[in-house]
Amino acid sequence: MLNEEVKKVILNAQKNEITEYFIYKKLSETVKESGNKEILKRISDDELKHYKLWREYTNKDVKPNKIKFLIYFLISKIFGITFGIKLMEKGEKIAKANYEKVSEFIIDAKSIERDEDEHEKKLINLIDEERLKYFSSMVLGLNDALVELTGALAGFTLTLQNTRLIAIIGLITGLAASLSMATSEYLSTKSEGNAKNPFKAAIYTGIAYIFTVLFLISPYMILTNVYLCLSLTIIIAIIIIFLFTFYISVAKDLQFRKRFLEMIIISLGIAGLTFIIGFFVKVFLNIEV
């Protein structure tokens, strides 16, 4: 006979399993690629099996968490299946702690935990998504735009002292650099002869670069105080680095903190150095705009 505390833990586990069953099932019904469809179907079947196993102990049916279902389904559709389901699995630390709690009362808890840790994670890593295949191209475009344009805008800010002029020059510089980076990525990918499509790699690089440029110059297009614009640009750069690093760390199972700090130090270091160069250019060349 299970005590009330253990029963409550099992009911929560049941709810979690049935919710994830519906998430994986719905995703399997919406993806087009047959291999991904099969993997998601297998994971959903596992979740349903776990739900039924827990039900043998509670003798109760529970309803899925509709809010969780909606949130993770939408995240998976917008940001990619791999990111969505890995983000969901990262949030299961409490569930794993609960499995530990009830394992002394229910031997099946250990087998379910093993399934979650091994079988399902292996299946998730088999999912083939185009956006992950071209991640290196996106990282190339984003990193280069952050380092190059943040530094350039810092130099322009001190030298030119005119937000509209800085915005125009920053946009022209950014667009030219994005075309250059996209072309370089095309040629690099083509010469490597790997599974990536050179044209798609170039597109991903160029788009990542252009969007980063637009975000970084946006304060200069709206405001008139050059130093406020530069401060907002640096804040935007930090936010972009945070969001992209978080995305990569989840989707690729990488360490977040180290990559985040590395990108921050490089981007802001270059911006600071360029700002100093701009100062000396302004002083020695006596540039007034």
C-alpha cells in the first residue's frame, strides 16, 4: 500500500508522462521528414508506456497539462524540434528527483529513469534538422557581425558624432560585409565537399549577419544621443549573444557559461579597442562632422 506522499509523486509523474506523450505525438504528426516522424513516434510510445506503468500503481487516469503542451509544441515549431524537446527534457530535473524518491517503494521507477536518460536521449540525438546542420554557418555570420560591427559602431560613434550618419555607414558596412561573408561561406563549403549545400550555407550566414546588423544599428536610426545609442547597441549585442548561446547550448548540449563569457569578452573587447582607436583618430586628424 502506497502512502499519500508517494502516491502524489506518482500522479505528478503520470501527468508529466501523458503530457509529453501528447507533445511528441503531435510533433510526429506535423513533421514531414519520415525519419524524424518515426523517432518522435517511438518516443511518444515510450512516454505512453511509462504513463500506463504508473497507472498500475495509482489506478487513476490523469489529464495532460494543456499549458505545458501548448508551450513546448509552439517552441518546437518555431525554434526547431531538437531545441524544443531538449529544453523540455532539461526541465525534468524535478521529475528525476521524484523517481529517486519513489524507487525504494517501486522498482519500476529505476527502469523508467533509465529509459529517460538513455533510450530517449539517444533517439532525440538522431533527429535530423536542417537548421542544426547549418549551425556553423549561422554562428559564423552572427559572430562576425557582432565583433566587426560592434567595434565599427564604437569607432564611428566617437569619430562622427552623428547618429543618422553612423546608422547609414553602419548599414552599408554591414550589408557589404554580409555579402562578403556569405560568398566566403559558399566557397568554403563547396571546397570542403561535405553534406552541406553551399548555397544554403551562404544564405544562413548572410541572413544571420544581416539581422544582427539591423538590430545593432537600430538605436542610431531612432535616437540622437550618440553615447546612448552606443550603450543600447552594446546591451543589444549582449542580449543577442545570450539568446544565441542559450539556443546553441540547449540544441547542441554544450556548456553555456563558457561560450557566453567568451563571446562577451571578444565582442566588447573589440568594441572597446575600436572606441579608443576612434578617439585617437579624432584627436590626431582633428575630424569634426
